Amino acid sequence: MPEQSALLFLTTMVLAIGFSMVNGATDAADAIATVIGTRTLSPRNAIIMATLLNFVGAATGLEVARTIGKGIVNPEIITYGIIIAALAGNIFAAWILTFPVCGGLGYLFAWLLHLVF
């Protein structure tokens, strides 16, 4: 069974990277469109500012993870299937349906896909 576990882990990692790319592509445009559209910042400065602030936010923000870890999500029910379905759902919603993606939508797709498969 280690082969199956390794395959599930690899699938999860590939989908996580894919989700990061799709989410970044949609979030980047949303984050800087207003300041570029109103000509508050040049496109170059807007991209630099968004890059730096996204990095700072990712490097310093752990409150969401702490909150979820305090009992909102039961770790015993989270399986590779649910994680894979959430990531695949988010990628599908953003890329195919052109919805703005978020974690909540991904979890909705995860539960739906997990029930079907």
C-alpha cells in the first residue's frame, strides 16, 4: 500500500500546485485591476506592490490555520479524496467555469465530488 499512498500524495501535490497557479492568476488580476484601471499606480508598481504584500501576508498570517485547527474541521474526516476533490473543484471552477475561486467554493465542490466518486 505505500505505492497507493505515495500516488495519492503526489496527486495532491500536483493539484495543489495547479490550484496555486489558477488561484494566483485570478487573484492577481482582481488585486491590481482597480489601481491600474484608475491609474493610481502604474502596472509595474501595482505588480511589485501586490507581489510584496502577498508574500508578507503569506509569511505572517497563521490565524486562519489556527482557527480551523481549533475544532471547525474534524481532522479524522479529512481524507486524500476530500483534499483532491477540493483542489480539483477549485481548478474546475476557475478554469472551466471561470468562477472566482475561493476555499469555500472548493470545499463545496469537494463534498459534491466526493459523494459522486
